[in-house]
Amino acid sequence: SLWRNVSLKRFIFYYFFFLRALKSTSKPLIRGPGLETNTVLPARFFFIQTVDTTGRHFTTSPGEKTFEVKFTSPTDPYARIWVQMLDRNDGSFLVRYRMYSIRIKSTFIIYGALWEKNMHCPTSFSQTESELSVFPSVDPDHSLCHYTIKNNQVYIKTHGEHVGFRIFMDAFLLSLIRKVKLPDIEFFVNLEDWPLEKRQASEKPSPIFSWCGSNDTQDIVMPTYDLTESVLETMGRVSLDMMSVQGHTGPAWEQKISKAFWRGRDSRKERLELVKLARANPDMLDAALTNNLFFKHDESLYGPLVKHVSFFDFFKILNSINSHIFSVLCNSVVFKHDSIYYEHFYMQLQPWVHYIPFKADLSDLLEKIQWARDHDEEAKRIALAGQRFAQTHLMGDSIFYYYFKLFQKYAELQVTEAKVRDGMELVEQPKYELFICYCER
């Protein structure tokens, strides 16, 4: 738990990994943040790119057992490190590891600038710059799920009946302050699925942090709670995360079924219309509801409810209507419909580069599906670009960078001192029964 949570000031952990390559490959190319001792993430990772004897990159898998990766500690023979190698089936491998127990006693000091430098954190994100630009200053004197970070400790006061989702925010904030010293800030988090602040910039909107934004609201968008949790629990409590998906991309492109595919619940009316469209055009589109929570279910219109389908079994053309971000990694081209809602990374996505767009009313969806069928190489290129985007911008290190830079920028706008208000409670760090941490927190 020590190495999962903190960056040490006066201790360098040396690890060695041994790669055993088949004779068919020459020296592989190795890169990634997990190769640096000062990179601190819940699960660290790096990439291995196979090359042939002329130095050209492999574009297909050389075999699941091409490499063997081992970690040892010269200072602790009992170090417990879990390692996984994921074959991405494109000639590269993702190696991830999580350190559970390193028996070291050490005093450390957290420095914000040091963590930021060691993690190669970008200077800014265009999404946060855009959203915070509507607030000339920040005076956090409002009522919501209320957080204060003071002296690198987290305090909270909840308001409302349904506050269970605070566990995601609590966990991430606690993880972040174990890695870096945050500025003293006071802010409010919307725990619901939809953005709240509908006042425009001229009407002095309240700064509210949300997991989703829209074109007609002013909420400050954070990475979604499920993406955030998957980063914290990689190689832990969750089985679906940005790394595991890369090791289960399904059949090769040429072996996938050329049909659009979608599964989900009835959270929006467009989804109902999509299912009706699929029932009328089963040769082009396979769409069905897995649950009905928001609308009355009419089986004659929408068909029976079906079981959930694994992300790892998606077809060649993946139709995404506000669906899960993990779908972009399934080696399928993503279809994304026009929507006023967006997540924290949408500003960086480009239509016809990372996904195929279609209208919100679905009027051109069949036409776009046919285009993908008729232009297989172009569709494959879009699918690959979407994968590369997710692998670059949505991994664990990028999520930590995003939160850190968001809080930094927010602190610059704050004009009043962050206060621990009456009724706030301290959010305490978790206690690890199996792996005791001796660090001074």
C-alpha cells in the first residue's frame, strides 16, 4: 500500500524487468510512465512494441507468450507485486503492475511541483480552460455536496437525500492528496448524472463540478465516476478498465460481423427510437434494451429485454449513443450521435477522424452504416485512431493530470479563503489491514 499511495522523498526503488523475446523479433521498443520510479499511480503501466530484425513495427500479435516480465526488489525479497501483460493484438503489449507490499520505513514530504514534474503532467487542458473562463472569480458560498481541501486534508458536508455517489469523489481525492499537495480550495460537486447549472455566464452562474456537461449548462466537467473508479481499482476490485479492455479487443477486424451493434438501458428517448430502427432493419443494426427504468416498456415496439453483452464481444461496427467510453477500445469503429451532452475529453475528439457522426434524430444512421460497409479501410482507420486517442488521453496518468490541473486552475480563480465549515467532517484515509503503511501521512 505504501507504493500505491505515496511518492518518497529520499528512497529510490530499483526494479528490474527481464524480457525474453522469441527469435523472430529483435530488441523491442519499451516506453511508458511505469518505467520511472517516481511515477505514482494505483496501477502503473508501460508498453512493449515488437519489431522485426529490420526495425519495422509488428502490426499483428507475435503471440501471447512472446515476452516474460518479472519484477524483483534488491532490498525486499518479500515484495508483493502483481504483474499482468495484455496483448493488444496490434504488435504491442501493455504491461501493468500493482505494488501491494514493500516493507520500508521512511519519512516523506509531498511536493506538488515534484509530483507534477515526475509525472510529466501537461501544463493545461483546453476543456478546463474553456469551462472556467465563464467565472471571472470563484466565491464558494453555495449549497451542494460541499468539499473543502485544507492543508491537504479533505472535508465534506453533504446535502440532499441521494449522496451515495460521494464514495467515488472521496476515494479519488484521498488518492490524489497521497501523491501531491493540493492548494486549499472549496468547491461543490453534483452527484447526479446530469449537469445542473443552467444560468449563463452573464447571469453569474455558480461553479459546480459535474461528471457530465452540456451545451446549455455551465457545470465544470470532471472525468466520469466510472472512469475515475476504474483508474483507482485497476488490478483491484474492478475487472473492466482502460487497460483490461486493451487485452480483450475481440476477433481480428476481418473476422468481425459487419453490423452496427448497441446495448443499454432506456435512459433517453433516442435509445427507444434506435431499438425500433433496429427491429425494422435487422440486417444492418442489432440494438436492444437490457433494462427499462425510465419509460413504460412496450414489447410489441421494442422487443423483449435482453441480457447484457460483454464489451469484449462487440461487433465490427459499434454504435455508441452516449455509451461507455470503454467501447472506443474494442477494435470497432464508434458511431456517435449529435448530442448536447459531453464528457471531459469530447472537445479533443474529431468526427470522421476518431468516430463516425450521425444526427440526433437517427435520420442518417442507416446511410452512415452503409458508408462504413462500403469503405472498409476508411472505417478501420477511424477505429484505429479512436483506439489510439483513448490509449493516449484516457489512461490512469491522464485522469490524475486532469483533476490536478483542474483544481490548480480553480484555485487561481478563488477569491475567498477555503474554510472548513460548520458541519463538515474529515474524510479519513483508508486503513490497510493486510499491508501496513508506516509512512507519516
